[in-house]
Amino acid sequence: MWNSNSRGDAGFTLLEVMVAVAIMAIVLVAVFRLHAQTIAMSGAARFYTTAPFLAEEALARVEFKAANELGGDSGEFGDAFTGFTWRATVESVESEYLGQAAEDLKRIDLTVVYEPEGLSYSIRTYRMIYEE
């Protein structure tokens, strides 16, 4: 006959349940932290994949202007890339080694920024831009 007061009762003690819950809580916190890191890394990877292409587009906009209109410029990329902005500075290069060729050489610094996450991507390039 089965006796419910004996020491061999089937079941868990409160201590065993608390230990199991604590272990599950630790594991779940670790899983949620990894998930959050994965989401953040995915957003950064998406930005650093998209930004070089957007920088090339903005650079083409800057280079398309006439030589006498060059200077600082900025803009957005439209509805397809909401939150992305760019700004460019164009400066003349002075070099005694290049001589006369340095007069047409321009340094272009361009930065693409994704405002919601505060990420930025910068490039510097040199172009020969002849004044007409």
C-alpha cells in the first residue's frame, strides 16, 4: 500500500524548483543578450554594406557640378534610404611636387551618416577637375 508520508515521495522540493528556475533565468538572459547583439550587428552590417554604394552616388553628384560650383555640399538619398544623409567638402590641393597639375587636383571628403543609429562612413578621394 502506498503511504504519502514516507520519505520516498515522488516530487520536487522547493529548493530544487528554485534552482531549476534560477538556471533557466540565467540561460534566458544569455540568450536574450545574444539576440540583441545579433540584431545590432545586423544593422551595422547592413549600414556598412549600403554606405559605400551611397557614397559613390553622392560622389557622382559632387563631381557632376561645374568646377566653379564645387565646395561643401550635403543632401539626402530620398525615401528609399530614409535616415541616410551625406555631406561633402571639396578643397584644392597644394603641392610643390605636382607643380602646375596641382591646380586642378581637388581633395573630396565625403561622409555618409545613418542618423537613427549614429553610424557614419567616410571616404577621401582626389580627383582632377578641370575648370572650363
